[in-house]
Amino acid sequence: MHPVLAALALIYLAAMVVSGAMPVQRQLVRFEAKGVLKRAPEEVTRVELSRGTRRVTLLRAGETAWATSDGVNIGTAGLRVSKAVEIMHNSGPVREIEAAELAGSDPAPFGLDPPQLSVKLYGGDGEPVLSARFGEFNPEGYLQYMRIDGNPRLYLMSRFVGGEWAEVMTEVAAR
């Protein structure tokens, strides 16, 4: 290494030590949650899942702890519930299809009537904060159709979003 460059590097390091600040990585993009759940995940205190005739209600019992409505702790499945809520907050749709684009099209291929899985999230005040229905996968199989109650748009979500809820339903139902 050239002695001048080494001296500059030492001066730069000394300046960092004196100022106590790390250099800002300007090439990195700051994370911004763009999910369909606009509230902070920690504010969700109740989750209702339904698939076919099966219904599951889960209540937050801690940061990552969840229990059934009769108070039975679901153990490690609680981590998955918290992760699924966080995904709804962080992961935005890949595509939003406006209602006008769907006019005249057959809704059956979307698999939303009836849905494959329904998810309702409630806040600490007991009010619903999000109600979503997951349908079929797109023809390529890596996206899944989703509707939000009260919203005429059709969303295409990464398949891991609905997949995480499906895993929660499977784990809790197996108990």
C-alpha cells in the first residue's frame, strides 16, 4: 500500500474514533415497510384464520407467544404467527389489479370464492385492522391472488405471504 494512502486511511479511522460515528452507507436503500397491514405488527392482538370449515382464533400472549381462544399456549407455532403478521406488514403486493381491469373477466381462476384461506387481524381495541382472503396461485405458481375486504382491488402477493398463514393453520390444527 502506498504510504500516503495508508496515512489517509489512518486519519479517516482516527476521525471515526473521535467522532464516534460510522460512515453512512449511502449506497444502501433504507428499509420501508410496504405491506398491506399498515399498523405495527405488535399492535395485532388477535388473529382469526379459516380454511374450509376449520376456524382458529389466536390471542397474543406475549411478543411472540400466542394462545388459542380457550387459553392454550400454542408453543413454537406462536413464532410463526408473529412472523406471518410481520410479513403482512413488511411485504407489499407484487401487483395491484384495479377493479376496472377485472370488469367482465371470470373471477373463478382467482380462487377467492370461496377463498383458500381467510385471515382477520384485530388491534388491541378489538377492532378489525385487516381482513384478507387468499386464493389460487398464478399460472407460474410463485404468486398468489389476495383480496382485502372493503377494497375492490385484486392483489398478487408472493406465495410465501399466504403460505406462512397456511403453515400456521396446519400447525395449530395439528395440536
